[in-house]
Amino acid sequence: MSEKTDRDAAVATRYVTIARCRYGPMIVRKPLCALLALVLTIFCNPAYAQGVPPERGPLERPRLPEFLREAPRPGFVLPPLPASPERRPSRPLAIVVKRFRIVGATVFDAAQLEALLAPFTGRSIGNDELEEARLAITRHYVAAGYVNSGALIPDQEIRDGVATIEVIEGRLAEIVVAGEHRFEPRFFRERVAAGAGPPLNVRELQERMQVILLDPQIERINAELGPGVRPGEAVLRLDVTEAKRNTFGVTVANNRSPVVGAKRVEAQFEWRNLLGRGEAWGLRQGLTSGLEDTTITLSVPLTAHDTRFNFKFERSDATVVEPPFDLIAIRNRSEALELGLVHPFVRTVSRELALGATLARRRNASFLLGQPFSFTPGLDDGKSAVAALRVSGDWSERSADQVLAARFTVSRGLDHFGATISNAGNPDSRFVTRLAQLQWARRLPGELGQLVARGDWQRSNDALLPSEKFALGGAQTVRGYRENAVVRDNGWVGSVEYRRPIGRLRAPLAGDDPDAGQVEIALFADAGSGRDHRGAAQRLSSFGAGLRWTPVRGALAQVYKGFAQRKIAQPTRDLQDSGVHFLFAMQVQF
């Protein structure tokens, strides 16, 4: 008899012993039949055969930005514009200018500048008109935002009617950083300089600083632009006020599978700028009756253009607590590590396009009655490991009335880092998946509320290990069903929701916040479908209503009731199976 057969026999014996203690003679008389029935139920139920080892959380979606409010503007003090000289009668026939030769100009082409000087060419002009010609070029630069650029007339001998005008295009010579903050001065110097030319354009500089102000770590920037030591040089003085660095949050929701305990309490901690480099540290700890999970994150900016290094570590320990499967101690342990780089190629106040690459590795181990046990064909001792390279693109655009965010991710499994490889055609770490995600929100005119829609789509030509599958059912996919009701290789899900304010219920600590206390009613329709590689599709759909309340800034309470259009048999009846999904979240900064 093989070692694996001996182990399986030991598992069966332990099950019979537990069953005898719980159910007595009925199970004793037919232990093998009972064991067979229970194990078959496990493998036939997607929530157990695919969802418990490992337990899956909500699908991570791109963050939907807020509607664009009035863009945050740094306080700017600019140098005065050049004044026109006092006009005096020009001395007639001082010089005859046939044309001007302009040197040092890179922003505007020669034809544009020569057109400005057309009134001063082809005739005799005096010194005052020559000065007016110089100022015409200077004002053209200033009007375009180049406030410390200008023209001058060098000492010269005019020959053949050709006069030379020299353009000095301004630059930012120095950035002085002061104020109440812990940032390293170079953090701002490098980021501001990235939008400061040369040549220096104050409009581009202001837009760059508005983008910097989008960083939640910065509360306010006051800026003063003054002249430098040499002509064309400028000095920028920044007075920076840092935002509160620490965030603590608590979330209570029934957003996990009843298999491991539906009701979940989660605590989140975030610390920012501990090292003065604009980095963000995060810790999240979640707990249900059968699941304990921890997530540690770190995001560090590497360049002035906000190229970021991202680190993520996850660990979870899940135990089945739903009867009758709690008798046989089904357990899953999981660890995941992700290292990634993200670079924003386009970033303005209203639009962003970023590309990223992430190297991910996840290990899972499943157990039955304390012994290693595989719930997926082809795995050795219930252990699996996935290594993958994920390349993603994120795009978002927002206005005062509309927000759109999209992400497309291609994941390719790797035969490295101890990844699971099967030569028998079973699921392993050699796979390719494509995942598309879209979110949209639209404010309707007047007090009509807003529409919110989302969609996810995953496609793979390979059979996948459980950690790479697509999950349907629950608060973030198809409401009215329990979390992870359907877990498949391929799938799609879509939702549309209408929200309308119906009143205000202000909390005692709301203060003067105009957005606090808003109560909204929501109507929604969800649908999705999933199928395994070379398998049949299973569809879910629902509709329902919800109530949302924002008592104070940073807090949200909501409850949704979904009506499933297709029933799925479950071993027990949970609140999720009745279509009820609730959440309360609170965050404070200090």
C-alpha cells in the first residue's frame, strides 16, 4: 500500500472517530458511505472544492476617483509684468530696418515672432520704436506663461538693414522649501523642477503643483516666484503644510464566504512619510469566525515623475466553520508576496494613465483532519504555488459630472520560484489570463442623483489553480448570492446602480461638513457568468435595493437586499443567502 493511501486511510479513520462522537451508531454502521457522501459533497460544491482552499476576498478593482471639484490651486505670487516705456517722439530716420534677426528663441518659431515685428520693418524707426519691438516679443512670451522670459537689444552695428534681437528664455534657478512638514526638501525640489522647464512656464508650473497637491499627504502649498540674480532666472519659494500622516480605520461587514464565517471585522492602519520620502506604509488585519488574514503594504516613490515601487505581503489562515463540514477540520493556509513598479505616463488633475509590472508568488496548503489533503487534482500533499508576472494598465478620467476608471491586466504564470508544475494536464503555474475591469459614475442633473456601473471580465485558455480563478456572488459582484457562490476559470460580471439622496441624518460629530449626514436610496441590477476551462457556463443574476448613509466624513453605513433570480443549494442558510449584504466603515486621520 502506498504512503498516500495509508494517509488517506488515516484521514478516513479520524473522520469516523469524530462522526461516532457526534452522531453515534448511525454513522458507525455506515462509516464509509458517510465519508464518501461528505467528500463528494465537498468536491461537488464550488464553494468548497474551489473557494475554501484558498478563501478569496473581494476582487481588487481600480480606485474610482472622486468627481472633480474645483482644482486645488497653490497660492501663487508672481513677478510684475514689464511696463511699457514712456512714449516720446521717435527721432525720424534713426535707422532703416528691413528685417529683424531673432536669436535665442526656442519656444516660438521665427515666423511667429517676425509677424509681431512686421509693424516695425521696412521703414525707418527710432529708438523708442525699437524698444517697442523688443517689448512686443517680451509680452508675447509673458502672455503665454513665460513670465521671466524676455527680449533685449544687444549692442550692435546694423548692416544691410538687419537688426538683432536676443531672447533670453527664463529658467528656475532655485527652489526654496519651508513650512510645517517632514518631507525631505529634495522631494519637492525634484517634483516641482519636473514641471518647470526650461524654459519656465508659470502655467505648466501651476498645473504641476496642482498634481502634487493631489497627494493626500499634502494639505496646502503657498508659492512665491521672484527674480533671481541673473536676467532670466527665477527663485521659487514654497511654504508647505503637510496633511495628517496617520490613518486608522475599522470595517464591519458580511463580505466573506459563510464557509469561513461571513461576518468580518477589519482594522486598517496607514502611516505616511515616516522617512520623509513620501512613502506610505499599510497594515490590514481581518478576522471572521474561521478566517484570520493580515496584509502589509509599502509604496515608495522612486522618481520625480512618481514612478513607484510597491510591496505587498499577505498571509491567511482559513478554517471551515459551516456545518456539517466543520467536523472534518478543512483548513487552508496561504501566503502571497508581490513586488511591482508603476509609472504614470500621463498625469493631470483630470486624467491619468499608468503602466505597471508586478512579480507575484502565492503558496497554499490545504488540510483535512490535520493532514495534508488536495482539493484540486494533481496537487502534491495539498500544496500549490503560483508564480506570475502581471502587466497592467490603469486609466482614469474625471470631470465635475462624470468619472471613468479602467484597468487591463495580463498575467502569465512562470515556471520559477518553486511554482507548481504538472505534466498530466492538471492546473498548474503555467497559464495566461486576461482581466479587464471598468467603473463609471455619472451625476444626473439637479437632484436626480447618480448612476454607477462596473464590469469585470476574465479570460483564460488554461485550467487554473484556485487562487487565479474568477469568483461570482456577494457584495462586490452579484448581490443576492453568498460570497464565492461560483468560482471558475473564466467569467464576467456587470452591475448598474442608481443612487438618489432622500434626506439628511446628521451625526453629533458631523460639525460643519456640508456632505455629512446624507442618506441615499439605491436600486441595482447585477449579472454574471462563469465557466471552467472546457466546461459549461453557470449564470447568476439579481436585482434589489439598498440604503446608504454617510454620517460624517470618512464614514459609511450601507445595507443592500438582493433578490437572486436563480437559487443555489447551500448546506446552511446565511444572511447572504437571503440576499442581505451590510457594511459599516469608519476612518479617522491624526
